[in-house]
Amino acid sequence: MKALMTHEMKILVATLAVVSSSAFAQDYLVSETEEILNSEQIDIDGQFRRESAADKVEKMRKRLEKQNEEMVQKKIEDIRIKNEQKLATDLKGAFNGQAIGTDQEVDTVETVQAAPQTIIAPAPIIEEADYKNAIIPFLGIKQYEGDDIDGFESEMNAGITFENEISNRFRIGIGATYTTLDFTDTFFDEEISTRNINLNLTGKFFLATESSIRPYLGLGLGYNRMNLEYDTELSGEKLEASGSNVNGSGSVGVEFAFAKNLGLNIDFTYSRALTSGFDENDTVGTGTFITRDNLEDRLENYGNALEESNVAALNIGFLIKF
């Protein structure tokens, strides 16, 4: 009977060893089997005093089945979590423009259940206006100094300039200036009124760019049209003379910005005529008799003296950028 029992237990142990896929289970089975085989002979006296070898094998089999079931459940759970993570990754890639199933690396989801996501639309970006153009209306004073001109000062000097910014340091412009000047012809003892219109092209080079105070240097080229006339009439006719010339100028100034597109412009400009539009005669300041030709010659001479004089102007303007 002992030999029969031993043979049956060996067959059972071998069968369980084949079923179990775990190395741990196999080791455990061998250990338990050896313990049963090496155990003492069971004594029977009508009742079982000790647990039989078959019972021990049965218990061992149940424990192994339970362990295998737990391992299978764990593997199923691992596969489920892995599939959920892959699904979450594919969905995230789809939202980011990535096709589902690609191998592109994306961030994995760390939690099984994703928290609700709040999508906040970004605030619209308002681009700051880029002011490339400027208009500068200005008022000032102009003074003439020369050999025959002694500190003649303008009655009015006003104008306007349109400018375009080529770069943050350089600006070009076109402008017009209207100047009036009244003085007395001491020989004829009559007032002479002078009207001057200047059309000019200017260029400004700014010494500072990232400041609200921007000093600059400027150069200009202009066209002058000057008209002189006596306030009195001779034989019922006005006596006048006109001439045109080209002048060059240099300036130094500064812009004060008190807003993005508003500011103040102050400049000092020196200019001289490059050409002459009046003929010089020998009658100014002489004791000749007063005749029409004589007076017209005097106007020509005054016009020539104004052209050859040094002209300085100080202007204050209102800067408007757009």
C-alpha cells in the first residue's frame, strides 16, 4: 500500500509541475513533494491521527491554483492599464495633430482617470502701432545778418513738415516755410515788405533711439521765392522786385516724446543761399534822385543782400506721428 500511494503521489506531483508555468510554483511543488515523500508512515487505528499525504497534496494544489489565478489576474490588470495608457497617448496625439498609431514620442498619462480639463482661450494679442510717418507744424523766428543787413528779424516764420522714418535713426521729410520781414529804406524813408516762401527737403539723423528725448542732426536743400515791395506807390503803381534761389541748411534739434505718437520738436537751423535771383546794382545808399528805376534797383539790391546774408532760425513744433 505504501508503494501504491507513493506511485500515485509521484504521478500527481509530475502533473502539477507540468501545469504550473511559474518557476516559483515549480520550486514550491518540488519542495512540498519531497517533504511528503520523506514524511513518516501514516498509522491508522480507525481514525486519522494526522493529515494524510493526499490531503497535503490537495491543499498544495489549491494554493498553487490560487497563486496562478492571482498571477493571471495581475497580468490581465497590467495589460488593461497598458492599453488604457496607450489609448490616452493616441488621443492626446490626435488632439495635437498627430495621427493615431504613429511612433512619435508624446507625454504619457500618469493617472488612470484623467481629471477634467479647463480650456481657456488666449487673450487676443493687440499689436502695438508702428508709427512710420510724422507731421510737424511749427512756429519760430528768423534773423538775417550780412554786410548790408544788420540784424533784420522776421515778423512771422511758420511752416509745416511731413516726414517718413526710413529706420529708427534716419528720417527724411519735405516741408514748406512762410516768412515775412518788414524793414525801412532809410534813403527813401519808406517801409519795405518782404515775403519769402521756402520749399525744402530734409534729412535727420537721430543720436538716440530708445529714449523719450531724441537729439538729432539735420541737413536740407531748399528752394526760395522772395518778393520785396515798397508800401508806398509811385505814380499809382506798386514798386516790387522778385527773385528765386537755392539754399542749403544744417540743423541741430531734439524731439521730446510725451506719448507714443505725440511730442515736441525744437530745432536751430542755419542756412545760406547757394545761388542768386537778384541783380546787384550800385544805387543802394547813394544820393541819386528818386526815380522808378532807382527804387526798383534798390529793391534788387536789398533782395541780393538778404540772399547773401547768414540766416538763423529757431523753431518750435508739435510732433504728431501716424
